[in-house]
Amino acid sequence: MDNLSTFPLELPADDKPMVRFQNVTKRYGALTVLDNLNLDVAEGEMVTIIGPSGSGKTTVLRMLMLEQIQGGVIYVDGRPITHMNKGGKLIPASEKYIRVAREDVGMCFQHFNLFPHMTAIQNCMEGPVQVLGMSKKDARERSEELLELVGMIDKKDQHPSRLSGGQQQRVAIARALAMRPKVLLLDEVTSALDPEVIGEVTEVIKNLVTAHNLTIMMVTHQMGFAREISDRVCFFYGGRIEEQGSPAELFGNPRKERTQQFLSAVKSAD
Amino acid sequence: MEWRWDFTWEIMPKMLAATGNTLIAAGLGYAIAIVVGLMLALAQRTPYRPVTLMVREFVEFIRSTPLVLQIFFVYYVGPQFGINLSPWVAGMIAIGLHYSAYLSEVYRGGIESVPAGQWEACRSISLSTRDTYFRIIIPQALPPSVAGMGNYLVGIFKDTPMLSVIGVAELMHAANAIGGQHYRYLEPYTIVGVVFLLISLPSAGLIRAFETWVRRKLGMT
């Protein structure tokens, strides 16, 4: 465990990225998945994380959402989400603190994880009503707007079992956005989809990036898509960022040998 | 010994009244078991080790000792500690607790059958633990639990005769009393058997129908 007093209680206004990983370490038993990671994501930035399996790329997203870390601090919008301020000192956050702090972070999953016993619009309304305390009427209006945005308004009263994978993922995106997150995490959201429906999901994401200035962190295997819409691409290897840069730099002119190997391997697989 | 229809009709009103008590006993006991069973299942999932261990042991203890012993225990040992309960109250506690242990296992299996992704989705929209269980996880755990829950409903119904040992006036108790009074056991016991058969037989089909209904109601077909 590191000395928490060296971490700021809050990030200063002139150095406040939307997301900051500061010396973050994550271990599963003896296995270190993230090794002293430092990563900033600016407000409105679209950062894509690529890398071979086991490189820790999905773990980066899960640290923001689902799991505890063994070292370091993660800040969202300047405030720590893994720790809380108690009497001017950072201490590991309580379950309750984490839940509130995480309201700024939304996530979409590889397997959608929609609630199967609820219709599309009920899925979207669940968080706003139960967590944010919105009235059903307001939550319904917000959810309808978002289902419109992802092109699913016609199917709003359908249960997930009646929807295709692409349609389910679009509803899942609307569900995440209904919480008005500052950061959206996309964890291999197209990996479980049939090739012919991947486009409908990537179109929605593209629209979010260009029209809505949302901060997005995305893990993907679709290099073409990553190249097209990312502001920055991070290549993960062995729990660290091996190389990062603009899509043009990283895909066009990778400097590290491991990056070159990885990119040529996925290219030949395409 | 020969079957006597006049005697059969004579005792029928008493037997039917006792059948009512049997159904009430099964229903009350099951209602207790459904609620307490859920509490036992959820208590085994709390992060507090001592609580989960204690509840686990309690469930194991109930499941590995005979129901009739538990009924005697609540009814006869209770008063020695100053807890005096009527046969009905003692019987309902004993049989309700007994079946809550079995139902908790059914719930546990149902809850474990809900995919991990559902928990993650709940976390992703910051749902509280309580809402996560009662709005997302338990509704999905229900359909796979219905069959097991139904089996134990039939089970508790068939175990109500054990309550006769402490004098609960259910069907078996009535049959014993009538038999002792008239020195004829053939008719009352036969009626008991027929009543249990008539109620138990269609239950399997009803449970299956209910399961389908639950699934449809939850939009999970």
C-alpha cells in the first residue's frame, strides 16, 4: 500500500482532467494486471484502448466501475472515486461513497447486460427513477429522447429477448446515457455482435463523439473504427501503456516493436 | 371388516372441516417459509463472515434433523424456558422454519443462476444493493426457482400430519380422533389418503403452468 498523503485530496482547477489514473496498481492474487498506471483523459476526449488479451485493457475500464484497486488513486472530474476525504486525509472509499462517486461514470458491456424482465424504456428509466430520484414522467421523457437518439424509439416497449444484438446494445447505450454520465466506458461493445449489425452501433457511438462532446474510454478490437473516431489511442501491454498517440501516429507510424507486432498480427487476422 | 358408506358420510363433515385446517396449516407454514427462506438466502450472501457462517450452520442443522423432532422441541422444550406456545403457533413456527431452510437453498440456486453481467449492469447505474436484489436479481431468480418452490409446497402439505403429534386439529388428527371414538379406522384413514391424493396429484401440472405464467409476466420467454 502506498503513502496516500502524497496524493492530492482534489485536483486543482488548472490541472483537472476528466479522468486521472495516478499510480494505479491492480492485482488478482499474485498476478499484477495493472502496473503503476498513469493515464489522463481530458474532458470531451475519446480515448481508445487496444492491446492483446491479458494486457489489462479491459481492467482499466473495470477499475472505474466495478472493482477495487491495490494501489494509487483514480480521480473523476477532479474528485477521487476510489478514496474519500476524511479529516483532510484520503482513506479507502466506503461502498456508499463509491456508489455516489460512480454516478458520473456510465458503462456499456460486451454482452449488453440489459435487464431481461424490463422493456427497453424500463431499462432506461430504472437508474433515473431509482438512483437519481426522478419522477417517472421526467424519466420517461429523458429515456424516450435517448432511445430516439440511438434509433430505438420504435422498440421502446419490447423486452430484450425480442431485440437483436445490435438493437440491445443501442438500448444499453441509452440506458447508460440516461444517468447523464460525465464519462462513458465502452467495453468491447461490438465484439459479441454479428458483422452486419456492428455498423448500427458504431454509427451511434460516432454520433455521440461528434455531436455530444462526451468523454469516452473505449476498449475495442476494431482497429478501423478506433482509427476513425479516436482522439488518442493507447496500446496496452503487460499492464502498462506501451505506447500512445493520435490514431495517425499509432497506426501509421508505431515506434515500439511490440506495437508493430500487435498491429501487424491484427491486420493479418482481418 | 367391511367398508361402511353410512359411516363414511357421517364423518365426512368433520373430515372436510379438518381438511380446511390442513390447508390453512400448509398455507401459513409455507408463507412463513417463503419469507424466512428469502431472509436466510440473502443473509448467506452478506459480506459479514460470522453472519453467513451462522446462517449456513442453521440451515444445515434444520435440514439434517427430523421435522417431528423440531415440532416436539418447539412445543415441549419451549415452556421449560418460559416460552408457552399453543399447538398451532408452535406447529407453524416449526414447520415454517423447517421449510424455510429448504426454500433458502432453492432461492440460493435461483440467485446464483442470474448471470454476473446483471450485477455489473446494476453497479453501472449505481443501483443500491437493496434495489439490485429486489428489482433486478430476485425477479430473474424467480422463474428457475418456481419448480423447486412448488415441490416444497407439496412437501409441506404432505408433512402437516406431523402436526397431529402436538394436537393441531388437522386432517390426521381428526382421523385419529374419529377412529378412536368409533373403533373404526378404515374409513377415516382412507379419506385422509384420498384427500391428499386429490390435492397433490394436479399440483405438478399447476406448478408448471404457474412457471410459464411467471416467465411470460416477466417478459422472459
